[in-house]
Amino acid sequence: MSAPPPPRPVPYHRLATLRSTWSLPVKPLLTLATAFVVYVALASVLLVLTILVLALAPGVNIALGVTSGDPTSPLDVGLALAMGALWLPAGLAGVRIGGWRPPGPTWSVAARFRRKLLRPTGIVAGLGGLAVVAAAALAGALAGSAGGLVEATSPGASGADGGAGPLQLLVLTLIVLVLVPLQAVGLELTMRGVLLQALGTWIRTPVVPVLVVGALSLVGRELTVPVAIPAVALAACAAVLAWKTGGLEVPIALAVAVTVGALLVSAFAAGTGGGAGAAALGAAAAAPGTSAATLAVADGAALAGGISSAIALVLVTVLVMALVSRREQLALLEPVGRDASDPAPDPVPF
């Protein structure tokens, strides 16, 4: 008799099945419920503290600039990014408390964050993300001006023409550079990693989890075509890259590049077609339920930007998949997995 074929590596979305106690039928529900409850609690605290600080600040009208969706407002953009960053502790709590398992396998098949993967593949994904932003802005510019995208900016920071002043844009840039990586890590960990592995506990094929992740990206987001199309594309592409590369490193690099580029272009080019095209992509990449997940103006420029960015995201995803396949000597639709001979990570002690 011929020897049985060696067991196939465990793909990323099935890592919760490495131990029987992690893959009990109720564990995915407990994981997701815990993450959601922790996020709601943290977001409530953040909003209350923000309102209290603004109420005590002299000369500040707390009714303005907090949920306006103004892409040039440091307060509005900063608050939306801070709320997105809260998904990082929420996701970790969901895995550790709800799923009662170590967070390592949620990062990658190596049960840790693989920094070395950021150098070859992550750089390509980051450059691809910037190309996606460029495609959105260019398509928006060609489709026409988005006149009236920003009707007002923060008092005291505006230029002579009523637009955002240099100081306001500088503060906005610093906020974006500091908070976007935290939001990207939080969203990818929870919306792609935790969710993908929760569904992978029940479903062996990656197709259904990827489709569900894409569909759930519409929750808490403006349901207009310019936002919905790139939102689904970004979520599904990130999920595919997590499955293909065996971890969240590359999706995080893509999300950081897309979000930073979209926010800065939509702010610096506010009121133009290019700014509207980038704003559609920025709303698609924003945390659900925040003011950044909406569009001030959903016109032809925003629609062109949203559709173009979705197409560009798919092309970048295919390119990264091809590079990973060539480097790892895998088929295009074969993922990097955890070797079946590797021992499962240690269980969480009681």
C-alpha cells in the first residue's frame, strides 16, 4: 500500500481549529460578541470624554466639527480615526476573552506578526495602495469638479479664500500619520482577522468567509454607490490577501497606504474632482459608524473615484498574490499555511 499523502498546511482562516477547545461551535459567537461589546464601551468613553473636553474649551462650539464629515477638519478626522483605532483592543479582547485563545494565530500562521514580510511584499502592497489612491483621484478629476465638497472649515484656520489654511492642513497631516496605522491594525485585526477566523471555524472553504467579510463592510457606512463599491472591494481584497499570505501584515500595509493617501488627497484637494474621487475611497476605508464613512457630496467625480479605486484594488491584489505565489512556489489560489507538522500554540491558561 502506498503511504497516505502528507496533511496539507492549515490556511489562515482555519487557525482557530488547531485546538479542539478553540473551535467549539459557540466560540466564534463569543469572540465576535466580546469584541463588539468592548468596542461599544470604549467608543462610548471616547465620545463622552471628547464632548466634555470640548465643552470646557473656551470659545468652542461642540455642535460643529465633531460629526460633520469635513475632510479638512483635524477634530473630525482625528475623532473618526481614534474610534477606528479602538478596534485594536476590542479585537484582542475578543480573541483572548471571548475565544479564550492566544492572539498570536490571529496575526499570522506563524502565530506572530511577521515583520520580515513587510519588506518585500508589504512594500509592494503599500505602493499598490498609493496607486489605488492615484487612480481614484485621477478618475475624479477627469469626471469633473466636485464643487462645494467643503463649505466651511474650522474658524481661525482658514485661508483667505475660505479653504483650509496651512496650519490646519499641517495638524491634519500629523494626526493622519499617527492614527491611521493604529486604525489600520485595529480594523484588519478585527474586521478581517477575527471575523475571517471565526467564520473559518465553521466553514472550510475561504470563499464564503471572504464574501461575508465583504458584505459586512457595508454595515455602519453610507450606502451610496461611490462608497459601497470600493468598501466591498477593499474588505474582500484585504481578506483574500490575509488568506493568501497567511497573515495580516500585507493587508495592514495596503490599508495604511490607502487610508493615508485618500485622507490627505481629499483634504488638500477639497472642493475639486480629484478630492471627491479620493474622498469616496477614504469613506470606504474608514471605520464603520464614524463620520469619515460618509460623503459630503456623492456626485459623478466621487462615483468615478469609487469605481476606479475598486478596479485598481483588484489589480493590486492579483499582483501581490502572483508575487507571493512565485516566491513561495505555490499556485495562484493556494495559500501560505501553517505546516501541519508544527505544534499548535500553547493554550491559554485558566
